[in-house]
Amino acid sequence: MYAGSLEKDRDNKILYDLEVRATEVAYLLYVLASVTFPDSKGNRVIVPLLQLLDPFDEVSRYSWGTAVVAHLNAQLAKASQERTSQMNGNLALLQVWIYEHFPSLIKNDEDV
């Protein structure tokens, strides 16, 4: 449904509202699945992420920070299991949070 949207935009062809909306939703779904809430499923999207986008106009009102922290907390709980050797989730966000809340962990390095 949204394939070719970029080419149509470059060629100044008409993009219908449905095509624009489908492209927006597809991109946001990609960001949610691969950046904000990554997990071990690879390129598959879990159904709850699809439910988050309906109605699409309400997405900007969600508390995304709380959702990310809850997701990271769940991933930390899974990673703490005895036979687990890896952790999923956006670990860069976790590192930033740690440095914000525990500044004593930062070495006296000008590059940090």
C-alpha cells in the first residue's frame, strides 16, 4: 500500500491521504519494533505494537518514556534468569539513564 511513496513524492505525483497515512504508520511501526522496543524476534513485529498505533492520532499523547522503561525492565528480568546469556532492548537508552542517575560511574575523561 505504501510502496513507491517516496518516488511519487519526488515526481510530484499526487499522494493520496491513505498512502500518506500508511507510510507514516509503517515507518513508526519500524521505529517502534527496531529502535524503541527491540527484541529477539528480528524483523517480525509483535501484535501489541500494532495495537499501539490505533487510533494513530493519539500516538503523540502516549507516555513513551514509561513504556521504554517498562520494556527495559522486562528485558532485564528475562536476562537475569540462570541460563540466559544475552539481553534484548535498547541498551543505549539504559546506558544514558545510568550515566544520568549515577554520575560517579563516569570516569574523569573529557571525551565522555
